[in-house]
Amino acid sequence: MFATEWSPDGWRSRPAVQQPEWPDAPAAETALDELRGLPPLVFAGEARQLTESLAATAEGKGFLLLAGDCAESFEAFSADTIRDKLKVILQMAVVLTYSTGVPVTKVGRIAGQFAKPRSEPTEARSGTELPSFRGDIVNGFAFDAEARKADPTRLVRAYNQSAATLNLLRAFTKGGFADLSRVHAWNLEYVATSREGKRYEALAQEIERALRFMAACGIDLDGELQLHEVDFYTAHEALVLAYEEALTRRDSLTGDWYDCSAHLLWVGERSRQPAGAHVEFLAGVGNPLGVKLGPTATPEEAVALCERLNPRRRPGRLVLFSRMGADRVVQGLPPILRAVTMAGHPVVWACDPMHGNTFVHDSGYKTRRFEDVMRELRGFFAACETAGAWPGGVHIELTGDNVTECLGGTEEVLDEHLEQRYETMCDPRLNARQSLDLAFQVSELLRH
Ligand code: PEP
Ligand code: CO
């Protein structure tokens, strides 16, 4: 039997979970046609560069920081929101790099992170049942029949917002904003006075002193590009497969297929069936890939996914995101670590300490405890240490805005604060203070 060649639409013959049903099928075709004609958002060469960084990380010579919104929104789209999110990620990266001496690969859940998997296809409120909100790329957040109808023009709007976001990110990271001499300027106003903010400020001063010292030694800092620019990559869950397919292009240099909607794509906990459509699609694109592994993942499944997505065992191709929950990581992760290592798969081991720790608070808000997030991270680091695996990264939901969505942290978000600034459309995010606190604590775990 000969394997037929992979093609971008090959997923269509597999069972595809979590796909929108467009009531107006011709309109969906029109939107997808338009997407097929639009320029790629990222280049294959950039995706390969990210693969190289991740290959070093898989070997213990780097650390992956993947962070951003749970769901980007059409409404909350502004230059300030993008800038502030980038500030927090740059701050976290500086903390991690400076405190551990390990290079940090920076990847945003941004410029394409619109689609959301849902546990139920419909949502009922006081007797009314409507389709669930699947992210702004599919339908509207408001609980009314019109908004919840899947609207394919949203696919094109998501593309356009991604392009504009990426354009600004490229300007910020290559145009002076991310220059290491501006390390102070990334401290957000509401963070600066907090304990983490002051700790960051002290670290920023040390960096400035080091830069002045090097300049005084006669080193031409202006000529050192790494001090003035940052490589910043984008990632999202490859959920709406028709969208991903429409942005998949053949690289003119290598002839390989790349999903040019983002540098890294991941498959979620709900759509990672080894014989399913999402895995079939991702198996054929050249981008670096992520796989979420929740508490029900078995070692056999994890190995099967590695075989399917990285049969040639290329280092840097695959990141496994453990998202077991604080109570389960210590039991759940080690058998997977052992099985994947035994099978000879050179993956990046990373921890998503967010998605296994979500619960509905008495007030009705979906939330997470900062302490559970840290507890899962400690469990992850311990499991990696025991298995002799390098703890290669974290996957965090955060925002630069001063939200009160996750409980705890040093300037504690208390139960009664949840309602004050709860702004997420989907999962609760860490605010910048909590994110910075996390970065300091992860640095300590890494140094260990
Ligand atoms: C997410 O990352 O927003 C998500 C839905 O994660 P998971 O697939 O791990 O539940
Ligand atoms: Co989420």
C-alpha cells in the first residue's frame, strides 16, 4: 500500500471535531476563496528559524515563553492592548533570561488566536438555548440569536486583524521599542509600585549598569543587533481547519507546505485524536507544532501523536504542553515523559499551568488561583527533574491590562474583586503583576 501524498484539504476525509457550521455555505466559500488569494501572514523561513530555536530548547539550551490572550477579540483590538501585552512578555523574558542565563524564545498567543473549542455545542440561559460562542472568528459573544450565528465574513476579519497586529508587533520588536536600553519603559504603570514591579526595576537597573560597563570597555553596543531587536513569533490553536487550509502555501524555497497563518500551531486537548482531522492537517505542514496533553492523555497516545506529527524525530518540530492540573501533574506526567523519551522523540517539554486549573467560582465567574498555577509549575519542574528531562517552557494566558480574573498573587485578587475588572471573553488571564511574579518564580525553579 502506498501512502497518498499529503494535501492541505486531506483533513476533510477525517472526523473533524469543533468545526463551525456555516448556515450560508456559498458565503463561506466566498470567504475562503478570498483568504486563498491573500498574502501569507508569516514566511516559511521564519517558521524554520523558530524550529531551530526550539531544537536548542529541546536540548536544554533554551526556554520557550508562549503567552497571550485566551481569545483575541474584535472589540478589544487596539494598539495599546497589543503594546501592553508585548511589554509584559518582554519583561517576563528579560526576567527569565537575566536570572537564568538561558536564552528565551518569545512566542505570542496573538495575531490569530481567535477560535475557541467548546465543551458544549449550545449554551442555555434562562430557558433560551443558542449556539455556543466559538470565538470572534466564527460568531459573536453576545447572547442573542443573531450574534451567535456563524458568519464566514468573520474569517476574513480575523485575517485582517491578525495582519494589522503582526504589523505592529514587527514594528515594535524591530523598530526600537524592544531595545534593551528601554528595559525600564516596559514596566507598566500599575505594576511599577507593586513588589514585582520594584523587583523588576532593580533588575532593569542592573542590566543598564552592565550595558554602561560594556560601553565603557569600548564595546560598540550600537553594532550589536541582538541588543536592539527581538525575535518575536506568533502562535495559535489550529482549530478552524478551513481557515488554516486557506492560508497553507507551498514554500518556494523547499517545496514544503507551511501554514502561513502563524509561526507555530498547536492542537488542543479536545481535538488531538491521532486519527482525527486536526492531527491529519498538522502532520503535513512544516511549521513547529504544539500538542496539549491533559489529565486523560495516556503515554501510548502521547507517543502515537509524536510518531504521527514528527515521524522523522526532528528536534524543534514538536512541543508537548502538559496541562494536567496542579493535583494531577505529579501522577500524570512522569509516565508520559518516560514513554516519549524511550521512543526517542526529541520534544520540547513545556507546561501550560492554566487550563487544568480553571473552576467556576460561587459568583459564577470562571477563574483560576495563582497558587494552583504555581503549584502545577512546581509539579512540572519536579517531574522533569526526576525523569532527567529539560523543563523547556511555559504556556501562559495573560494580558497587560489590570484585570481581576485570576485569584491571588501578592497584591491579592480576592473573591470579591472578580467582578471589578473581569474582561476576558473566554478563560481568565493573569494580569501583568501576576505574570511578572510568575516569571520570577519560574526563574528560581529553572536555576535550581
Ligand atoms: C486554550 O489553550 O485556550 C485551550 C482551550 O486549551 P486546551 O486545549 O488545553 O484546553
Ligand atoms: Co484558554
